Amino acid sequence: MMGLPASSTGSVSPRHWAAVCTVLLAVAAILPGQQNGPPSEPKLTREQQEQFLLNAEITNSRGVSKGITGTWRVTLSDGNLTHDASVQTIDEYKARFESAMGSEINFKDSYKFNLAAYKLDGLLGLYMIPATAERKYRGSTASFTWWVDDVIMDELERTKRKITPPDLDNWNKQMYVVRMFDQLIYNVDRNLGNLLIDREWRIWMIDHSRAFRIHREIKEPKNLTRLERGVLARLKELNEQTVKAEMGRWLNGEEIKALLSRRNKIVAFYEKKGPEALYDFAFSPR
């Protein structure tokens, strides 16, 4: 172990101790499993989290500074468990929308797409979107999304600080799936602040209110590189009947047809690339 600098008397000076402690705290903040957090909560399944989001009482709420979709952070309690949720009520349509990215025809920004994305995440066995449920908030129907535990940073902060993930192969295997998923749902608003990183270096995708466009082509084919073998198999199994049953409450017929058209092109892309583009990865609901 590297020796600590000593004072002229031979003991470690307070100033050097402070410097060492600062470095150790910085390292602990980015290493998996090294943070001290609040007392552990019971480990709920995704289904149990959904039920909590649906039924727990709202005890507090405040606005969220990040984002432009009017997100609220609410605290929920069922008497035994207290946990936060991200709430969006936005449900806007514009025939033409102008932004820094240009013009968009038939623009939609809707909480409904958060729910559709969550259901699709489950169908594909990704478990990269936190539990999401639909309920009323302040008189409007909304998406309630489980507030992700143990977040150490988002992808924007990681890139700014030039932090390398501790297991780069694991990280890349997650990111390949993120990029494919955004092409599948035609997400026009994937900013780096919407990719959260927890202390196990697991990536969480949040805020999909500007997705599921009716374009049938892939938005950015260059973002398709490699893909997890089981995810590709589940993509192939998707069909109109299943998508309607699971997501039809929040997607209309054109949005579903466009989703399946993009799915076909994504599957064809990976089939053409062959086995060398595929890998194995264990996705877990928790």
C-alpha cells in the first residue's frame, strides 16, 4: 500500500489526512456497492412496485428542475413503505412543432409513451425502465414511475467527468441495448440526462414522452451495432396481437404499425450481420 505523507514530526498531518479522505470519498462515489444509503427497503418485484405506485397515498410533491415536460417528484406511502415517484401528466399534440432540432410534423409529447415504453421493456426482458403505472394526479391522468434508488450520476455527468465504468464490457453490453431500444421506439428526445446510473453501474432509461413516432424507417441506423441474443429472439416474437394487448391503451394503430415496421428492419439488420454481432447478457428485474 502507498505510504501516507508525514509531517516533520513523523506523524500524518491533518492537512494530508483531509486530502486523502477527499480522494477516498470521490472513489467511493463511483465504485459499485460502496455507498452508504438510507435504511434498506423491502425488495419488491416490478409487479409489487406497480401496485404501490397505483395505490399508495401521496404525502408530498415538488417540481423537478431537470427536463422540460413538467415532471413532479412525489412521495408515496402505504403505511409500511415510503418511496418517491416521478410523475408526468403532459399530453400534447401539435400539427407542427419547431425546436432547436428543426421542425416536426404531428408532434406528440405524452405521458402515455412512458407507459408504452415500460410495457415494451418488459416484453423484451430488458428491465432497464423502472416500474411505471397509470393513475390520476391533480385531476389529470399521469404516468407514475418508480424513483430509481442509489443513483450515483447520470450519463451526462459521467461523460463530463470522463469517468470510465469499472466493467467496460458490461457497460457496453447495456449501451448496445439502449441504442437499439431508442431506434425501436423512435425516441427523438434521448438526452444523456435521461440515462441514470446506479451504484451497481446498472443503466436505467427514463422519460420516453417523445417517442413512438409513426415513421416506419429507423431514425439512426448507425446506432445499431451489437445486440444481446435473447433480446433479438424476443424482438422476433413480437406481433401485432401482443403489442395491442400490452400497449394498445397508450398507442394508436399507426403507432403500433410503425413500431412493428421498425422492429422488422432491426431484426433484418442483425440477421444480416450474423452471429458475430450477438452476445449473451443476464438482464435482471432488480
